[in-house]
Amino acid sequence: MKLSPRDAARYFARPEAQRTGLLIHGADAMRVALRRQEVIAALLGPGGEEEMRLTRMSAADLRKDAALLHDAIKAQGFFPGPRVAFVEEATDTIADAIQAALADWQAGDAQIIVSAGQLGTGSKLRKAFESHPNAYALGIYDDPPSREEIEAVLARAGLRDVPAPVMADLTALARALDPGDFRQTIEKLALYKSGDPVPLSPADITACAPASTEADLDDILNIVAEGRASEIGPMMRRLRAQGTQPVGLCIGATRHFRALYAAAADPDGAAQGIARLRPPIFGPRRDRMLRQAQAWGAARLEQALTILTDTDLTLRSAGQRAPDMALVERALIRLAMLAGAH
């Protein structure tokens, strides 16, 4: 039987122990791996692997010995509880061995969990599970995670009663990050909030989300965007001492001002423009960039991008003789002066 993506989150949280098996297939190996880890952990409970109630085998193992899976589902362990026979990286080359195990399965046998890459509708392996009356097949696709899936990840990390604005930020983050990175970020959030009764906030997400730029680069870009020209010199000396490269600084500045322009030029307003940025921006940093976009306006931000583009071309020109960092510093001062020109 097919397991729909809509029902998958509920099933993976509470899988049915009496099922014959489950096939999880998809092009994204990380998404497939996370799903099979989740369902195996839910089936076996804590200590299942230590109690040897999980038998792992690869497709290559099964190709060498087709009886391996049959023996694994029939074997009786020393410890009570559900058992799982897990086959990873399966393909149609082992479909016959898996079909035979599905046909011979009886109540009390180990449940068969199979993970595979992308399988077409004509796949023999996929048909074996989809046509079985007591087994499931689930295709994992690159669709953004649903709210229910995100809530399940939060619940497993012990994060509940998340305010609606924070949930919106987490949804945007889930769509911007790989599934593994998102799960690690949630685990980091859970540790960060351990013992803290205050509800999760955008600032907490900012503290734990993967940083897109280094703090010092953010500092200089905020100084420039807010027109604080007198602070540029000391900050540039600090960046030079840290080994910051002029081209990298120019690229970072261009990325920042492009984001501001995208927000300022959004037909639905700067606030909606900031919300649409990818990767998403959270908490105080989002509020600060929103203020910058609104203060600059789209017209002046176009001028800023022209200055940065000209600077980047000059840096890459073989004929230019001025020191690279001096060129970038001059451009940043011009931007800061432009910010103050209302």
C-alpha cells in the first residue's frame, strides 16, 4: 500500500508494529536516511540496537546471499520486543529476495524496513510493497517540510508551545536548510533552551541558526548601511588584522545590499520582501535590515549596487594599481555618505 506524504509524519511517530514492512525511497539520500532512522527508533524503542533487535544488511550482502533477509526476519532474539530487519541501498536487483521475504512473513516475525534511491513507477521493488496488503511504500520528494513534520521534529526535541511568529521563522528555516542541518539546528535550540521557561523567540533562532556571514563582516555592513562613516576606518583596520580579503568583503557587501534592494523593491512592501529572502533572516537582524531597506529606498540602493559592481570590476582588473583594501574602504565610505544623503 502507498503511504501518502500527508499521513507519513503521524505514521513515523507511531508506526504499526504488526505491519510486514515499509519501503522508503527517494532521490535525496539524507531525507530517506532521516525517515528510516525515525521509524526504526520508534519501532524498537530505546535500547533496541543494543539488545540486538535490529539486523542490518546492505543490498550487496543480499545479492551474495538471498537467504539473509529470510533468516533475519525469522530469527528469535534473547530480548523481548519488536524486531527489525533493515536493508539499505536497495535496488531492483534484489527485488526477488525481498518479495520472497514479504510473502513468507508471518505475525511475530521481524518487520522489514527497506531504504532505496529514486524508484520509478515500474520498479519491481516498489510494486512489491505497494501491492502488498500489509506493507507500506513511501516516496520521499524534495517538497518543503509540512508544518506537521516541523512540529514533530520540535516535539522530539522537547520544544512545544512555540509562538506563531516563531513557528513562521522555523518554517522558513526548514525550507532553506537541508533536512539534516535543520534537525541539528533544532537539537541545538533544545540544548540552548534547556531549563529556560521563557517561550522560544526569534532571537533564540538567530543564536542557533547557521550563520551566513561572520560577525565582524555583519558589523561593517551595518555600519555602512546605517551611514556611520566615522566608524569605518577602525573596523577596516580590525578586518585587515584578521586577514579579511578585499574581494570577499566586496562580495559580502554586494550580497547585503542586494538583499536590501530585494526588500525595498518588493511590490508588497519591505516587510514582505525581508520575509521572502533566502536564506531566511531572523530576530533583531531581520528588524535591523528592514529598517535599513526602508531608510535607503530602492532608488538609492540601485546606486549603491552600481558603486559595488564598479569596485568589484576594478578589483579584478589587471591594470589597477591602488591597494585593494583601500579601494574597498573608499567604496564603503561612499556608501555610508550616500546613506546619510536624504
